[in-house]
Amino acid sequence: MVRAGRDAVAAHAAAWADALAPRLRSLDDDLAHIGRNRAAIVARLEGMVRAALGTLRAAQRLSRLPDQLGDWSGQEFLRISFTDPDAATLADALGEVVDAAASAAVGQAGAGAGPGRGSATTEAAAVGGHGGPGGTAGTGRAPVARLDGMALLLRGVRAALPRGARVEVLKPDAVLRTERVRVSELGDVFSGGQQLTAAIILYCTMAALRANDRGQLRTPHAGVLFLDNPIGRASAGYLLDLQLAVADRLGVQLVYTTGLFDTAALAAFPLVVRLRNDADLRAGRKYLRVEEHLRRGLPGASDTVDSPTGVLAATRVYRRPT
């Protein structure tokens, strides 16, 4: 038809128009189907982006500190500020994200295709390939990079917040002033102990957030966090008290391990267990064992079995959860 002359086109115009009408309807249907799929993807991505923004708000809400902390009582340790996008602007921004991801996938598929194989490669890229992640086996074509869902969601969040988000945390100090510092400035403003304390409080917040997502926020136990020799960096009493108070408020059990015998720092803990390293050379295993000589600090057993006062050998206090 393209190579035909003007006279041929004029002579066969009516017949060709009738022959192309079904093809035109088919193309219109395909374009409408693509548009519906794109709208569904954008709507789904919008829901996930709004859920992610809701997670940021929940993290701020769950970082609320307990009472008996002076000016910090009832304050939110983590503050995340951003402008909530309106529906129309968000839909347009996410549509551009989806279009860019699709164009990038098609471009990578076309670059990896040999002569005459562009359509086959594009189809393989759309389904992720056969015989391996993002590629096909035995064709010699370059593997196509696949965009995972989390990366697409992060792009959507960035598109929803073009100005970004402002994240601030309270600065731990001896008097617990309500001074907030941006997270980008922590390395310059916080000491090592303050950074560790902030990290512990943020972990407790994330644990509470995870329990909230699982519908277990009312559960008094949100997990255990083992800390490898933190007392060397955060031995100040007010930092330890703050760590323990926040962890207790959010239901996280902190277990400190240290090789330092700092009696002033250890006095903040309700229970101290001394351990020693041990090894089974034949089995190639290493163990931690309770140091037995701690029992020698207790009163020795009486020689008389019928002692009227009895002997205290060991004790452990168990507090029943309320």
C-alpha cells in the first residue's frame, strides 16, 4: 500500500479501508486494554505508596516515650515531617514512574536482542525470561535487569514526596532537653554513647512497629535485642536508664554483654550474670557457661540439716505480666 502509486490508492481506497477496519478496531481494543492495565498498576502502586507513608506516621506515633523522663515524658522520639500529596498529583507522578519502568525494560530488552529478535526479546523481558532471572538460556542474549517490587515502591515514594521528608530525633543528654537534631547531622552532633542510645530507641520503635503491623501491639513482649559490649560507648547512667526505660515501655528485652566490670554502670541493671568462655575441642564448638564461683558469695550450707533458720542457696524473682 505504501509503495503503490496515487492512482492505485485512489482506485482501491474503499476496499482497503474496509479491509483495515477490523485491524483498526483490534488496535483500539489493544490500546484500551493497555490503558486499563496501566490504570490498575498505578492504582495498586498508589495504595502501596500511601501505606508506606502511613508506616512513617505510625513509626513516629509508636516512638512516644514513657513517663518519668522529665521533659521527654510523652514526647515522640522520632519525628517525620512531609507534605501529604493530593490524589491527582500523586496519580500523575506514579503514572510517570510506571511509564519510565516499562520504557526502561523495553529498552534493555531491545538492546539485548539480535537482528530480527526484538519482539521475542521484548516478550521475554515482560515475563522475566526463561531459564534464568531476567534472561533466556542458550540464546546468547544479554540478561535483562529486572526491577523488583521494592525498588518500584521506593521510586513511587520518592515521586510522591518530591521535596523529601524531614526526619528528626531527640538528642539524649543528662537533663533530657527536648532538643531535636536532623538525622543527617547525628554524626557531627551526637557522641558515641548518644548515637548508640538513639539506635537502641529506634530499634525498639521498629520492633513496636512490626508488632503493630502484625496486630500484636498489645503483646507485652516485642522481642529480644542482644547488645555487643555497648557499655564501653554508653556507660553514663542517664543513657543506660533511658535505654532501659524506653525498651520496657515498648516491650523489648535488652541483653547487654560486656567484658568491663564497671560497677557504676552495672548498678543500673536488675540482673547481672557473669559468664565465661568454654570450648569443646573435639566437637569444635564454643560455649558460654555461667561462672560457678558466683555461688560462693552466698552463705555456705549449714553442717546441721535441721537448722532452724534454713539456708538460702539461690533465688530468682519472677514478675507475672499484668
